[in-house]
Amino acid sequence: MGRDLIAVFVGGLVGTGLRLSIDAALPHAGAQFPWSTLIINVVGALILGLLVGVLWKKPGLPHWVRAGLGAGVLGSFTTFSAVMVSVVGMSAADAVGPASVYLVASLVLGLAAAFTGLRVGSTLAHLMMPGEVQEGETL
């Protein structure tokens, strides 16, 4: 349990730093379309899908690695609360149309990215560990 907490803490520092860097590179006001948040969440969903597909079922992978990468790095890098803050901010500024497009785009693109990452990761895992993954089995 101690290693898991340390891994999540350190991963959280890394993920938060990455998120802040992208937000600083692509700033937006409350009523503007939040491109940085959309990019962050879609990329994070893709990476998490890849990690789950490639690493999560890998024999011998310590739990603290999954905790540090998943809940730590990607949990602090991506955040649905930032999506909601942007939707509320755009809606309050009478930009209900763009807010709706942003919300739907976040959900659809995020799910598509996670699915794609999982499929690609599972394929990569099969190529990397052919003796450990049975034919027809998905991770």
C-alpha cells in the first residue's frame, strides 16, 4: 500500500505538470473553446487505453506501476471536472452551442481514443508476448 501511494503521488506531480504546461501553451478564457482540455483528455484516454492493453495484464507487473501511471500520471493529467467547468463557463457566456459541441466532442473523442488505445495496446501486447497471450484472447 505504501508504494502505491508514493507512486500515485509522484505520478500526480508529473501528470499535473504536463497538464499545466499544455494549458499554458494553449490558454483560453471561460467563454472560449477549451482546446487544451479537449486535447489533454483525448490524449490521456488514448494513452490509458494503450497502457491497459499493453501493460495491465502483463505477468509480474507490480501494482504500484499501474497505480502510478493510471491513477497518478493520467488521473491528474486528464480530468472530467475541467470539462464541466468549461461547459459551465461557455454556457454562462451564452455560448450554449459551442458548449454542447465541446461536451459531445469530449465524450465521443475520449471514448474513441480509449477504445483505439485498448485495441492497439492489445495487439502490441500480443506481438510482444506471443507465448503469454493465447490466440483469440484480448487483453
